[in-house]
Amino acid sequence: MPAPVTLPRLSWGDPAAERRALLVHGLGSNAPLMWRYGVALADAGWRADAVDLRGHGTAPRTLDYTLTAYGADLAATHPHDGGAWDLVIGHSLGGAAATLAAAADPSWTRHLVLIDPALSLTDHDRDVVRASQEDSFADPTMRAVRAAHPDWHDQDVELKALSAQQASRWAVEQTSAQNPEWDVTDAAAALAVPTHVIASDPEVYSIFAGKPAESVVAANPLITMSVVAGAGHSPHRDEPEATIAALREVLA
């Protein structure tokens, strides 16, 4: 098991709130980009802590960017007063890492929500992800993000540009290179906590829906799934109202 690093946090909500959630971003992103979930949870009386993954944001840089290493960092991340998370929300890479952490230790979180999780990647998915990251690093400006995503909220545009400026390009490239077989579906099949997948619309683009990884839903009765119509791989930025509505249904 790789040695974990301590991940920096950004928080929403009352520190004394009884319900505590961990928010985990995707490849090339950062903790602030999980703000939609943080705001929604805080408004519902939760305390939400978002982390920068290793090599991203202001997190420590390392040499190991395997999925196992990302998962080890999350497994070592707990509420400040200890105990289990009541909820962990992970997007894309963050969903894969959270799946590994939850499968390894069922007491780590009571519930898991995976946002279009990268549980396994097809060759086509790898090409799409690689091209997206190359574009982000080639022009990490708000103007470029706005041109690519004209309908995003101003804060998402601002923070997506910041995330590309903060992230280690080498770390992002190594995340692909060090995981030649990107597949954590065995861990997903072994999950022992209630898990809900909020998937993107395959008619737009989804890493999960309509892909081989979706078969894990049928394999594990604890996993349920919904799809955000009209949303691409980042539904909380493409269709934020519908995505947060889907989250509220899960929490209810």
C-alpha cells in the first residue's frame, strides 16, 4: 500500500454539524470545483470538506500516481474529530479512488455517491481524457474555458482555469501512464455500503453510462443509478440544477 499524503481541505457548513461529507474531484480539477455539492450540503445542514488530490491544487506532489495511491490518500482522510464519513461524493477519478477506499474499509463511509465515475476506461475514453487534459494545459485561461463551455457558471469557468494552472502537468500525465489497466470494477462489485451513481448522459458523453463499467450496477444490489439528461462528463457544471436535484433524492 503506498504511503498516503495529507490532503488539503476546503470546507462548507457548520464545523459542528452532525452529518459530515467528503467531496473528491476528478482528474485535472481541484477541491473548489466541488462547490456545487458543498453549497447544497451546507444548506441542508451538513459539513462538507473537499480535498485536493495528490498532484492537484495545493496538495503534495509525489512520484506515485496509481489509482491505489489516490485511494490510499482518501482512506487516510477522516473527519477532523475522527470516525466515519456519513457521505463521500467522488467525481470521475475521485469516484474511482473513493471506490477503492470504501471497498478496502467499509467503515470509512456510510454512503457513497459516484458522479460519472471512472471505474474503468475504454481506449476511446483514454483518448478523450488525454485530449481534454492537453487542451486544458495548452491554454489554462478563463477565455479558453468559456469558449469550450459557454453555458457554465462564471465560478466554474474561473475555477476550471485555476485548476489547470495549479495542477502538476506531470502528475496528470503520470496518472494515465501509471495506470495502463484502468479498472476498479472489482472493488465496485465488492462495495458493502449503499452507493448511488449519478451518471452523465451517454448521448452527450459519459465515462460510465453505456460503458462496460455500468455492469457493476447489476452485479451489486447496493449500487443504484440515475442519469442526468443533457449532461456531459461533469454534470454538476453542465446541468447543475438537475444534478443537485438527483443528489437530494439520494439523501432523502
